[in-house]
Amino acid sequence: MAWGTFGFRSQTLNMPVEAEVLIPQAGYKSLKQEDNYKVIVLLHGVRNDRTEWLLKSQIFEMVKELPVLVFMPSAKNSFYVNTYTGYRYMDYISKEIPEFIRTHFRVSDKKEDWLIAGSSMGGYGAFVCGLNHTETFGNIASFSGAVDITDDVLQIPEFNMHQLFGPRSENLVESTNNLFYICDMIEEDKRPRIFMCCGDLDFLRPMNERYYEKIKDLYDVTAYWGEGDHDFIYWNEQLKNMFKWFCPEDLRNGYFMGRCGNDFC
Amino acid sequence: MAWGTFGFRSQTLNMPVEAEVLIPQAGYKSLKQEDNYKVIVLLHGVRNDRTEWLLKSQIFEMVKELPVLVFMPSAKNSFYVNTYTGYRYMDYISKEIPEFIRTHFRVSDKKEDWLIAGSSMGGYGAFVCGLNHTETFGNIASFSGAVDITDDVLQIPEFNMHQLFGPRSENLVESTNNLFYICDMIEEDKRPRIFMCCGDLDFLRPMNERYYEKIKDLYDVTAYWGEGDHDFIYWNEQLKNMFKWFCPEDLRNGYFMGRCGNDFC
Amino acid sequence: MAWGTFGFRSQTLNMPVEAEVLIPQAGYKSLKQEDNYKVIVLLHGVRNDRTEWLLKSQIFEMVKELPVLVFMPSAKNSFYVNTYTGYRYMDYISKEIPEFIRTHFRVSDKKEDWLIAGSSMGGYGAFVCGLNHTETFGNIASFSGAVDITDDVLQIPEFNMHQLFGPRSENLVESTNNLFYICDMIEEDKRPRIFMCCGDLDFLRPMNERYYEKIKDLYDVTAYWGEGDHDFIYWNEQLKNMFKWFCPEDLRNGYFMGRCGNDFC
Amino acid sequence: MAWGTFGFRSQTLNMPVEAEVLIPQAGYKSLKQEDNYKVIVLLHGVRNDRTEWLLKSQIFEMVKELPVLVFMPSAKNSFYVNTYTGYRYMDYISKEIPEFIRTHFRVSDKKEDWLIAGSSMGGYGAFVCGLNHTETFGNIASFSGAVDITDDVLQIPEFNMHQLFGPRSENLVESTNNLFYICDMIEEDKRPRIFMCCGDLDFLRPMNERYYEKIKDLYDVTAYWGEGDHDFIYWNEQLKNMFKWFCPEDLRNGYFMGRCGNDFC
């Protein structure tokens, strides 16, 4: 598997951006065929950047022999929305990045092969971008996502919620940034598959349970709970469940973690 | 914790070299004091490079709040020795790298605070550099180390053992590269502490058991066995035991994995 | 010369930040002595990042045999000030970065050995940070700096001047961010040495001529004009003049560009 | 223009390898069309690596608005040949890298759009790979190339010529690694266009003059001489001539150095 670090100019954000990319290597099994890679856009949490999953989890170890490209962008503390102050992070994540990936790599163009995932703020980001762009993402995976942005526990001064979402009351009841609102707005045949998890000690557990209750009868939802906190001890374990849910056939065909079965890792 | 990637010119190898470095951030707890960081020189396996531990394990997650600097060099398939063909990798790892670290970072100068560690070829490397340079390294940690280089199972054409060690028979019975030989040569007061582990399915398990038997009465050895194979599923778990063995006080003082206790991670 | 890329957590900005660093290699000539490196904090222009000077100029080629550490941070479109919206970029550049450098590298602690430099927005940044922090920077170098932030030509919507500086009229007449104001506020014995340049085709040439007239009798100013535009064709050439002005003795002692005189490049 | 750093596993060399890549950004002028990028494989000199051209020249500045992808691999001191000791660097450069580029990026498949270039050892490498693989490279550019490997001035112990080329006399008279031999072996309709340059103070000037005399009536050769030494002061200037020779239409259509004409740089 190849690992690349990209710096490029984002037209949407009008500034330089960077991303970490894990790319399946041509030559391995079926990878010579065009348009065969699945895609995971993997989002970080607050006060972090594109390196978070790479450094704190074993994502590389898990994906190294799978025909899956992983794209990890940096998005500051934007909560992955088009912010109230005019920074179009949702467009960057949901339109510009997929365009960049399709142009520069040989990936599948079927949305069933595209997954947007993330932890904490990135879990919210996976939901809000995924539900607002069902034409691109057929799958969403949230790891202890900050799924209720109206909840008091997220109204931390440092997060600058007003700069992101605007004044709290008027904009967030019926807002496409409100996950509890938008989930009802999507036609049945367009709904993505959903994976979500949250540990029992996690401070975001209550909102995750609420959101699961909200969507479980509307969507094909796979949920994991169990013991764990808001950290990468829990998320690294859940990552394994996510792969089993996202691409089970590839796991049967390729090695998943452990001693490498070919020369590409 | 800061993460840096360095490229510099090695005088010993007379070529450009690179390393990944995890650096404790000044300001955290006691880190303002000089000469306070412990050091881990962490070595990769065959056909790999400085990024191996960083990508395949959760080393960053484990060390992020500890006063420990981790230095991960690239050393190709050198087995970390001064090779028969003249490439002085042991000098690079054991003399030049510590000099680079001491010159550029504020680290402890007590060998009790220095650990050399690695997996597979790197486990052998940790032993061979550590036992040959007891003036620098007070601690050795081997993860499924290739500890018996005379063993048939390691005589793989690709490893070019002759180019590394010379003709097999003459040079390796009484050779400072032979771990079974050199371990008897070190005076008692100079012997490093040793950590070693190897899983039950690992093809290098027999030689690790033999070596443990050889050294257990001569050295302060902490050994872990258990279930596992020659891979990063096992080594990531054992890394936790290694930290508990290397710096238990720091674990009590700092957070070890999990939600970050300060703003530096 | 070693080249490193650092990622660390900024306490001032409360987010992950990155920088490119060129570090003199220990062992070369006088570099074994402590506290011997001079320091250049080198700032990028708008819509760019820490890689700008590294990629677009021959800075590495010029500094490779000099006892000078070059630190290139990313600072988005902040104009290197403590912004009106609360992002403390000036503190990051002028306090936190020097602290990081002093803690992690063996640099001179004399301000005569410290230079802050930059192009365009970074030229303004060099001036505004340098003049506001004369305790740290004994030298300022501006390459076509955006020295008059009240000038119409800089009131571009994309720059979000109001978010950076506040409402235009009230805050910028007597403001420490206004270079035309602060230059009169510094006691004679605290004034830094100044290098500035701007080509004849550069759209910022008029304001640079105005500022030169303003400061030439108050400061030790070395100015270059000549033919050129607002680009790295001109700035790469002027970089050579900057080194001759900043560290002429080092140029006599070390090689400056051209075939390397030792093994470290 | 996007800048990426790749690490991947080379099947040819059976080890991890890395490369710097400059990639035209989709969206710029005609770049939406498939298979439109030209390709430059750009080779470093002895004791250097993939970062050499990036750091020491203004290659990024020159190519930033051109529809040209630049790929800069690391190849140690291999002289870019399939070495006598079994390291297949020519295959890596001439077969595996083009395959990697074609698989992962949308580049032209016409050899007229492919250029292999390099300085010093890399200039020899451009010739030896280009002349041995005329099916891939339609253009060769040598910057002070080490074009006569039998010359005494190149028989430096550190270069290990015997490990690269075998015993000097027998193998190098009629050897496809001998540029003075192979140039006569290529059918007229397969001959690549050639660019070469060497300054008047350069210690490799005599052999470059000899080689020019050898090939000037056989090939379409563009040669630059002039004042200069074996360094990046000279090579950075000559790079501009190389672009004018390689892609003159693109220079007319795009900006070449200087202030960026679009948002992608």
C-alpha cells in the first residue's frame, strides 16, 4: 500500500490544504482493473488535523491489503459545514475532495463504494456531509459523533458555534446542519447505510443513543456500544467492526491486519 | 506532542537519511526542565522503513503525554550491523543517531533513560546494538526479534546474509554480531535491562525461547509470551507492556493512551 | 543541513500547527559549540503556507552550509497579527515560536542573531512582528511587504481586513498594527536593523517607497529596488542580498550556494 | 499545483521507496481532459535523494502552471543502472515508475510527452535509462551528466563502480551502460530528442564536450554551455532553457514563473 501526503490549493476554501492518502498498490490481486478502489473519506476531531487517524489508530495496518483508498483531510474546527462566516467546508469535503480523488486516482464511481467516516466532531461531519450529499456517499460511519450540535455539552466557547452555525435558536431547528432534522428529509431510496458506535463512558453517549433511536427505523443502521471512552483505545477497536461492515467481501479476499500476504506492505 | 520528519546527511553512511521523531512538547508538566526526556530509538523490520511503527501501531497514542522522545530511523535490510560490505549501520544507529539526538534535543544523558527497541529484524537490531553499546543504551526491548541469525529459518536469499555478516561459519561463532556469543562478554555492572516478547504462532518463537533460556540468569529480563503471531496485532498490544516496564513512574504521572489530559495532543 | 517538518500543538492558537525547519548539522565547522545558530523566522504570503519559500526559492541551497536555522511556519491569511476576531497569530509568531525554537534547538539567545523575514503579506508580517517584539528580533527583512494596510490596493474582500484589523478608520490610525505609526514608537536603542526590497513593476512598490522615506532616517535600513515584479524570480535574487546583509562573516567562512564544501549537503 | 510525497513498496527493488511528485491541478485550463499531462522523471545526483531538485532549484515555481507532472524518485548512489550486485534500478526507473505514474495519474501515453532528466549522476541516469528505454522516453535532458563512466575522474572509491558496473575493462566497452556505445545502437526512428548542458568551470565539462561531439550528428541535440560550475546556481538557470525546449506551447499558454495567473499556485 502506498502512503502519500498531498498539498494542493482548494478552490472552495481558497487556501492551501493538505491530506494524507493511503492508496492501494497497482498489481495486487484485482487492482489492475480500473475503477476498482473503494473510497473512505476519514475525518478528524476538534483541535486536530489530517494526521490524527494515521497516528493514533492502526488504520494503515487494517487497510494495507484491501482495495480501499483512504483520504484524510484537515478541516480545522469547522465541524465540516459551510460555516455561517462563509467558509465552505461541507462543499470542500463533499464536492471538491471527491472530485480531486476521482480525477487523480482510479476509484469506483458507484456511491455504494464510497464511505464518509469520522470520530467526535468528525463523526458529526460524516453524518452532516453524508446526509447532505447522498449522491456521493452511500455509507456513513460515525465514531462517537457529536451528533446533537444543539446539546449544551457542545456549547464550548472554544468551538465558536455561532461562527459555525449562526445564532443558535433560529437556524438550528430546521437546518440541514441539524442531524435530527435532515434525517427525515431524505427519500427512502437515497438513504445511505449507517454505522455508529459510542462507548459507555463517553460523554457523547446520551446524544448517540438519542440519535440511534431517531434513525433506527428509517435507515439501515449498524450500531456498536460496549465499554469504552471518547478515545482511540475504543475507536481503534471499532475500526475493525467498521471494515467488517463496509467491505466484508474484501476482507475475505484480502488479509485484514496481521502478517502481510503479499509484497506490498 | 510534536511529530517531526527529518532528513539529514549521515557522515557514517555517507548518504542522506531520514527519521520520524516524536518529541514531547515543552510546557507540559515537568518538561520545561532541561535534560528530562527519556529516549527510545525504535527500529523497523525487513523490507520496511522509519514509518513502519508510526503507521502500523499506536505508538503516538501511547507516548503522546509522556516525557519520552521516540526516534525512528530507516535502515533498509541492514540488520543494524556494520555490514561485511562496509556499510556501518551499527555505528549509525549506536553512535551517530544518539549524537544527533543529544545535539538537537534536550534529552537525558543517563543511559538508564535510553531504550533501543524494535520488531523482527529490528528486535535483533535492538539486541545487537544495545549489547555492543552498553555505554549508550541501558535498556533493550525486542518484539519477536530475529535473535539467532545462524538459524536456517533466517537464511533467506533476499536477506543477503553473506553481504551483511560474511561467510556464515567462520564469522558467526565468535562474533559480536552473534547474540548468543556477545551476551556472555558483558561485565555484570554494564548489563542493560531487557524486555522481550514473542507470540505462540510466531515462526521466530523457538529461537526466542532459546535466547530467553540463555540470558535469563545473566540479565534482568522481562519476558512476555502469550498468543500471537509475527505481526502488529501482537506487537501493538505488547507495546503497552513495554511502556509499563520502561517508564512506570511516567505512566503514573502522565496519561497513557486515551483521552488527552492536556492541550498538547 | 537537515530538513525537518514539524507538527505540534500551538497553545496560543489552540490548534495543530506545522512548520518547515532547516537545521545546521552538528559537526560542521563551529557548529559543535552551543548556542551558535542564527535564526531566521521566514513568513509566507497570502493564500500560501509554510512550504512557499521552500518550494519557490532556493533558500535551502543558500543556507545549506551556514550556521543558520530557518523556521517557516504556516499562518493562513492572518497577516501575522493578533486578529480582531481573537486569533493570536502575532503571539504565535513572536513568542511561542521563538520559545519552541529555543527549547528544541541550540540557537543563539542574542537578538542580533535573530531575523524575521517574509514576502508580501509576510513582509508586512516581518515588520509588524519585528517592530512589536524588538526584544526578540534584532533584524527585519521585508520582500515587497504589504507595508501599508490602510492602502486601498489591499482592501480586497478575500483578505477579510475587518476580521483581522477591526473597523478600518478607528483602529488603524494609532494602532501597533500600523507600521507607519509604530515605527515612531520605538526607542532608538531598541530599533532593529532593516532590509527591504521591491521591484519596479511590483504593485506594492509605491507603498514601499513611502515606507522607506518614513523610516530611512530613523533606522539602519538597507534597501534594494531594481527591476522586478511581485514574484519569486525577484525574491530569489534578493534573498542573496539578504544573506549578505544578515550574516556576512558566515558567508566568508562558509560556502554560499554552489558546490558543497563539506559532506553535509 | 499539488505537491505530494509518496511512499510505496517497489516490487523491482523489493523495498520501500519514496518520491516527490508535483501534480497539475484538475480544473486549470485544459487539465480536465484525460491523458493530458506531460511527464518529467527528474533524477538526483550522488549522495542525494528525491528532495534534491525540490529544495535546491525553483522547479516548483517553473512548473506550477504547466500541464506537466514531475516525479522525483530516490535512487541512492545507484547510477540508475541494473547494478552488477543485482539491484535493478534501471528497471525501477524505466518500467516500474512509469507504470506507477500511468496507473495512479492521468498522464499522456505518448512518449513524445515523456522526459527523463537529471543532474550529475542523474544526468548520466537520464541518458542511460532514456537510451535503453526509447519506448517510454521520447526526451532526455542531462544537466552536467556524468556521461563517461569509464573516465578516471569518476573512479572514486565511494562510488563503488565495481559493484555498479562490474570489472571495468570487460564490461564497459560494449555495454548498454556505456553511453558512448549504446548511442550507436538505436535505430533512427526511435531516437529521443536530447537536451544537455554543462558550464565552463564544471569538472565534467570535458566529457560532456566529447559526448556532444559523439552524438550531435546522430540525434536532435540542443546543447547549452556558457559560464557555470557543477552546481544548482547553473542548473537552476538551465532548467528554464529545458522547459522552453521541452514544452514551448505550454509556456505560451501558461504562466512560466512569476506571479501566478490562476488560483492554483
